[in-house]
Amino acid sequence: MSNELVVIEKLELVPFFTKGNLVDDVLAKIKAEAMAHVPDVSTKKGRDAIKANVTKVTKSKTYLESQGKDLAAEYKLIPKAIDANRKKTKDFLNDLQIEIRQPLTDWEDEQKRIEAEELAKQQALKVQAERDSDHELATLQFEAAMRDREIEKQRLIQERLDQDEAIRVKAATDAKLKAEQEAQADIDKANRDKILAEQAVINAKAKADQEIIDAKNREDQLKQAAIKAEEFAKFQSEQAELRRTEAEKKSTQDAIDSAENARLAQVELQRLADKQLADEKAAREADVSNRTKKNNEAKGCLMELGFDERDAKKIIIAIAQGQIHNVGINY
């Protein structure tokens, strides 16, 4: 049997000790793994296995309790939650130790009872034999009592073996059912994979057919584009000649208009410059307001976590000025 901790994997310790549902999940897994072992007190190997299983739970308890104590000392803001779950873990695993060892404890108590009864019977028979004048009769009575004792002992052993066999049969039945379910799941998966593969072939063929159609359409489009390009070139040539004629007519008016346009452009440039300055000022004021709001919200969060206002403000200023590496405020 493995000596590794029961279901102790890499845990995020702070969530484990501060969120009750996570503690319950891990404790349930520890119990499930521990209880998965079928106790067999009829052999030394079986009894040793029970002790080893108890040891694994003890190690889990010791590890989790130690980690909880360390966290409670480090995170003073959440000691109550950590201590509560640490105590819950300790109490739960103490109860689990007792529960999984109970078959061995019952067996040991039964053995002690049988041995005590045997010793009492032997002593009583010995006294009776000493008092009995007929030594042979006393001897026969003693032997008969010893036979009865052996029969009772064998009956108890057989009863325990029958119980263990029933447990083994149930475990084997459960394992067989699980194997059948897994096999059926594999068959179902294979069928789904087959359907997906067939659909992939159908999709690939449809895609290839569509690509052929698309290629033909592109060829037709290129031909139409060439015709339109030739027609457009002719149209452009005619329009160029028309524009040249009109340009000569408009040259005088354009000179007059250009002077007016230049003046209007200068006015517009000045207006845009004034607007830009106003927009930049408004943006700066909005940014300052937003930063102030975000900083105050962050400061409020720190104060809710236990920092006083002065320390919280210092932390926010340090973050805003980039003095704390790898930490920033999203404005």
C-alpha cells in the first residue's frame, strides 16, 4: 500500500482553508479513498493494511492542520475562517481515523473478550478439577470445555470470514459493473468517432465541389472585369478631355475663389486649433476626475481589507507613481 498522503495534491491553501465547500470536497475525497480499502482482519496482512490506511489519514490530518496553523499566523485578516476549517479538518479526520479503524478495533475487542472468557473457563475448570475427587472426570470435563472453546472460536472466525467474503463479492461486483460501463462508454465513443469521421468525409467532398464552383465563378468574374476595365479606360479618356476644356474656362474663377478659400481655410484652422485646446483641457479634466474616482475606489477596497485611510492612500499613490513593480490601477 502506498504511504503517500491520502488525496493531498497541490492545493491552493488560502481558498482551501477559507471556503467551506472546498474543504468539504477534499475531505470527501480523503474519506472516499480511505474507505475504498476493504478491511480484512482475518490475516495479519489485512490488519497491517488497516493500520497503514489509518496512518495515511493521520499524515493527511497532520499536514493539513500544520498548513492551516502556518496560514493562520501569516494571514491575520482571516484567522477565524482558517481556524474554523482547520478544526473542522482535524475533527473530521479524527472521526475518519476511528471509523476506518473500527473493524480492526472490533476484532481486537472480540479477541480480548474471547481470550478473557477462555482464561476464566480454564481457571474455573482447573479449580473444579482440583476439588473433584475423580481426577479422570475432571480431565474429561476440561477437554470437553476446550473442545467447546475451539468450536466457538472457529465459529467466530468463520462468521468473520463470511462477512469479509460478502464484502469482497460486493467489491468484485462493483468493479465488474464499472468495467462494463467503461467498456460501453468506449463503444459509444468509437461509434461517435465513426460518425464524425464519415461526416468529415462528406464535408470534405462538399468543400471540394464548392471550390470547383468558386474557381469557375472567379474565372467568369475576371473576364467581366477585363471588359469593364476596357470600357472604363475609354470613358476616362473622354472625361479627361472634357475636364481639360472645363478647366480652361474655370481658371479665372478659380483664382478668385482660391483667395477666398484661403481666407476661409485660415479661419477654420484657427477654429479647429481653439477647439483642440478646449478638447484637450476637457480630456485632462476628465482623466483627472476618472483617476481620482478609481484611486478612491481602490483606497476604499484597501480600507475594507483593514488598512487605515492614511496607509491605503500611501499604497495607492505608490502604485500610481509606478513604485510597486508588477502592480497597476486600470483607469
